[in-house]
Amino acid sequence: MTADRKELAALSPEERQAVILEKVNAAGRVLAAGLAQEFGVSEDSIRRDLRDLSDAGLVQRFHGGAARLVTPALDFHRREALHAEEKQSIGRAAAAPIPDGATLLVDSSTTVVRFVRALSPALSLRIITTAVDVAAAALDHPLAEVVMLGGRLGRLTRSATGAGAIDAIRALRVDYCVLGTCGIDHGLTLRADDFEDAHLKSAMIRAANKTLLLATADKLGQAATYEVAPIAAVSALFTSSRDTAILKAIREAGVDVETV
Amino acid sequence: MTADRKELAALSPEERQAVILEKVNAAGRVLAAGLAQEFGVSEDSIRRDLRDLSDAGLVQRFHGGAARLVTPALDFHRREALHAEEKQSIGRAAAAPIPDGATLLVDSSTTVVRFVRALSPALSLRIITTAVDVAAAALDHPLAEVVMLGGRLGRLTRSATGAGAIDAIRALRVDYCVLGTCGIDHGLTLRADDFEDAHLKSAMIRAANKTLLLATADKLGQAATYEVAPIAAVSALFTSSRDTAILKAIREAGVDVETV
DNA sequence: CATATATTTGCGTGTTTGTGCATGATTAGA
DNA sequence: TCTAATCATGCACAAACACGCAAATATATG
């Protein structure tokens, strides 16, 4: 949305790099030659930008351009296999208190996929999601009604993004919002590079009566630049972390913390 | 080095290796010659890729290609592949003529999933679908932009239904519509019980410049109650059927029939 | 306002990487 | 064994790259 260019107005390197980073995360990969033409600068400047972004650890370079850090190919399944047991038990714990007839709004993450799989088959549920993998898992549930929110799919999250999805969420009113992707510091945080997702998640939280947060141990204390919501917006946190200091602080914010 | 250098977007070696690794793990084994053709590079480059992957301990090489390092306990993907070599070759045949830069509107079926997997990784495509499994497969394609149309998901087709999806399709204008679920009699037919899907499919056909129909042998001559469109609405039929009588009739309706 | 300093940019130079082709070596299969 | 296919190695070429330098621009300071 910010890509509006005034044809000849020269952008500062910072601005340009911000736009490039956005493009990389949206498209998966960009070519130096194409960027040079788009911005009306030489390829050298683009290369300098790419090097800066690479040094900052935000993109991965290759000959001809740059790509997103985590390539889509080495993918979801690999991440899912990582810390599988931990995610499994978090998912199980979070699924336990879900009552019959509930409507759930579920974001995209490997942990919430476990959560969906752990939901009792005896429950009649309504599961709404933007993520293809969550939708696929939810369809295996015998009684769930599954609604997929559409849009352009992000390669990394394998989930819908953009204004369409956000608008659809704004029109919703659900019992539970189930999140698994956020880092937790003083609030729920996301890396700045997917700031579109941040809007999506805060819309999800607003649409829900209660917000459940599922977080593996590595998520706690992970400060990221973009704050989606204050920690008090969360109703309950399910985590494998044993970091008593942080957990105590979260409890004192009024969050029901359950460790597994 | 003159001649027409490929206009196709060249993948970096890293990206190519990631895709190859995926293919190896999905298919069990790959052939160097086939990969070279798919990626539009020489066999030498493929061999270098395979050597790198082998050095990294990710695949096992053999003369002619490479194989998965550890064969997982019988996978349900494997069962599907074994049972449906027919679908595989139909998908491959239908994928072959798709040009670079095309926009595809894809319906839900196991056959079109094969089609999506068979699309050359060297192509820049835009894949729009209502089916979660198609979306998941499309996200593995390195250059595709994937758009998921939202809505309530049907349990059987694992795909969006309803007025929302139909409206979204009405607003589209695409190059190819790829269908795999219809029966074929005198026209494209669907069982009466999913008449909502019939509306969806006819909207998809109307949105497209060309309609490709992928049909396993059992689909031909299968009369069902609801007619989605006349057979002449189809541009090309890819099928494993050898039923000369029906195929002749279809050809005479102006459809380009290709048997595999 | 003028000058000094810093930043950014484009171009030239040499270096690295990726690729394809040629030439032998190796292997699978008859 | 023999034969054809596959493979490794060396080489050449083009594309992409990093580095240094000078001109242009922006920013700061007296």
C-alpha cells in the first residue's frame, strides 16, 4: 500500500530499503535488475540496499537478487516437526476447556494446528481461519463447520493477508480467538516486517470474547518491534515455559497462565 | 550464446535445490534429465545441485538422479500416488502447455492437485483457488502468487462454497480455468446434491478465457443430473479414457482432446 | 550566507559465481 | 565382456558482484 512512488522524487535509502523489504516478504523474492528499474536508480544502489538488509538479517541474498529469509520450500512441515511434543501438549491443554458450540477464530501457526487436532471430536464447533493448514486440520474434525477467510496467501505463514481478510474479521463476533504466532514481551509482539499481519491479529483479538495465546518457551521474553496488543488483552496463556519471572508478571496483568 | 535466452525467470541454485529437495521427498526419487527439462537448465547444473544436496546429507544419489534418504513409513501420500498414477500423468499433460505469466483459476479435486504440482517451477504464475489442498500445493511452487477464495468449506471437496465465493469469481478475469471434478456426458455434469458447486463451476468457466478439463477414465459417460455447462464450453480435455465413441463425440463438439 | 562535513550516487575496474559445452572416466545393464 | 548412458573435471563466457573514486546532493556549523 505504501509503494506509491512519485516518479522522480528520490527516496532515501532507508525508505527504499523499507519498500524493498516489504516487496521481498510479499513476493518471496526480488531481482536486483527489476528493482533498479522500478526505483529509477542504478543496480549498485539496489545492491547496497540488499547488502544492508542482509547484514541486518532481514533478507537472504542470492545472485540476481534477494529472497525471504525462510524460503517457502523448507517449510511448514519442518517447523511443525520442531518442538513437536512441546506444541502437542500446549495444544492439548488449550483445547481442553473449549465448550461445545463455540465459535473459534484461529490464526496461522504450527502450534494452533496441534490445538485444532486436539479438539474433542464430540464437540460441535465453528472454526474460522485464514490459514490453509489450520483449515485442512479443521476439516478432519467430524463435527466442525469450517470457514476459510480469503485473500492473497503469504508464503511464510501460508495464510491469507490483506485488507479483504481484515474486513471480513471486523464483521465477525466470536467466542474465542486462538493465537500462536506472537512473541511476548510486555505485550504481544510481531516482527516489524509483517506489519500487515499485526493489523490482522489485532482485528482478530477485537472480534473475540476471549483470547487464548499458545506459546512455546522460546516465544516468551522475545521482544519484537511491533506491538499487536497489550498483554492484558489475553484471557489465558498456555505455555511450556518455566520462566517464573515473566510468568509472574503476566499473571499480575490479569492473564490466566497455564504451564504444561 | 545468442539465440533466445529463456525469458523464464531463472531460479537461483539455492531455490532450485530447495524445490528439488521437496520433489525428492514427495516423489521418492527424481531423474536428472527430467529436472533439467523442468527447470530449463542443463543437466550439468542439476547434477551440481544433486551433488550439493548429497554433500549436505539431504538426498541419496544414484545413477540417473537422486532418491529420498530415509523412506518414511508408508505414507498416505504414497498410497495416493500409487493408486493414482493415472491422475499424475493427466496432471502432467495438462500442465505442459501452460505459458509463463498465466493466471489460473483452479477447482478442487485430487487430479488438479497433481496438475498444480506438475507445473514447471520456472513459470511465474498466479493461481486462484477455492480448495485448501490446491492452495497448499500451489504454495510449494516457488514463483506462484496464490490467492485463496474464502467461504464455508465443504467437507467432501475441502473447498469454499457459497455466494461469497461465487461473487468473488464473478469479478475475476483469468486465462485458464482448470476443472477436475465434473462428470462428462453430453455436457459437464455434477450430482444434484451439490448444486451450489454447480453454480460455482459455471461461474469459474465464465470467468476464464480457456477451460481445461481433467478427467480420469471413470468420469466419462457418467451422467449426472445437473448440467454445469455444455461440453463445447471446454477448450481442452485431458483424460486417461480410451472410450473412442465418447471421445469422438467430444472432439466433434470442438474440444481438443488429449489422451495420456 | 558561506563553508565544511557527511551522505548518496553512478561509473570504472577487477573478482566471483553460475552456467553450458567438451573431454574422458565410471557405471548399469545386456 | 561390450555398449550406452551417466557422471566428473576442466575450461570459457556472461552475468552479478565488491571495491574504490569522483561528482552531486544534503546537512551541519560558524
